[in-house]
Amino acid sequence: MNAPTRILLADDHALVRSGLRMILDNEPDLVVVAEAANGYDAVNALAEDEIDLVILDIAMPRMTGIQAAREITRNNHSVRILMLSMYDNEQYFFESLKAGASGYVLKSVADRDLIEACRATMRGESFLYPGAVTALVRDYLQLARQGSTLPETILTPREEEVLKLIAEGYSAREIAGELVISAKTVDRHRANILQKLGLRDRLDLTRYAIRAGLIEP
């Protein structure tokens, strides 16, 4: 018998992690060997444990699941990634695929879909929740196969971090403390973000952060 798939489970709610862990550990071919409460800790945990599959909640503090997936994809090509979300949201779904995830599971049906999603991902297949719009998926993959340029985020990873914290209501001083940079640097990042996105104020930034999947609505 093959060794079970070693899973890192990342969700900022301990109760959700506990429930998902019970579902996964009940299967002989799956085992949760590490947990994380945010995307930043998930990325760091990969350096400490031998992981086959990372399951990332999309909306997490400090670093979202999508941001973490991008980081993991850049640095560790052998790990498979599966996204979890409360939202049947087309943009989250496509951002997840672009970030390197093999599948997208809705939390509302995780008890039904998560096991199959894990197995499909480890077989090298994509797992798409039933409500995903087939035509959009087909169009997206067609573009990728043709080598067409797919739209990338225009913000740097640091600008995304600053944007996320601004949208969560942090002050410039608090952001500086959180990211260990100066308040002046925070202000410069904020100005660059506004200019790049063509936005005016914090409200506009918050709306953009929700659309981009950086924070929950």
C-alpha cells in the first residue's frame, strides 16, 4: 500500500480546522501532519515538514490563501495545492487557478467534496466544484494552452500586503509595525497602489481588495 498523502491544513478558524481534520484523518490514504492559521505560517511550515498537499482557506489574515499559493508555487513545485472557500465566486476561482491551485472546494460541501478533491489533486487532475461554469473554465484553459498572455496582478507582493492591511482597517503606523517597515514606506506603497489601480481613497481600496480576494466582503 502506498504511503498516505501528507497534508498541511491552513484555516484561520481552529474549529473549522478541527472539523476538516476529522474528515481527512478518517481516510486511510490521507493524513494531516501540519496545521496553520494563516497563509504566512503555511508557507513557513513547508520548510519544516514533508508535505504532499496543501489545503488553503482563501480568506486568512496576514497572507491570504491565494497569496500563499503563489508563494508556494514559486518556491516548491512538488507540492499540490487545493483551495477552500465559503464563496461560490468566479474571480476567487480563477485567481486560485492562476496561483497554482489544482482545485477549489466550497466549505459548505467540504464534507462531501474534500476527500475526492484531495485524491483528484494527487492524481494530477483538477477538481472543480459542480457549480463552476464549464464554458469559462474551458476558455481559460484554452488561453493557457495557446500560450496567450494571461492577466497578472499589477501589484507587487509587498503592495498586496499593504493593501490587505489598509482594507482591514489598519493605520499606517500599525501597518509599519506589522510589516517591520517605516510609516513613510507605508505611505509610499499606498500612493503607488492608488496610482497603479487608478483609485482615490481607502473605500476604493477596500472594494478592490474584496474583488481581488484579499479580504472577505
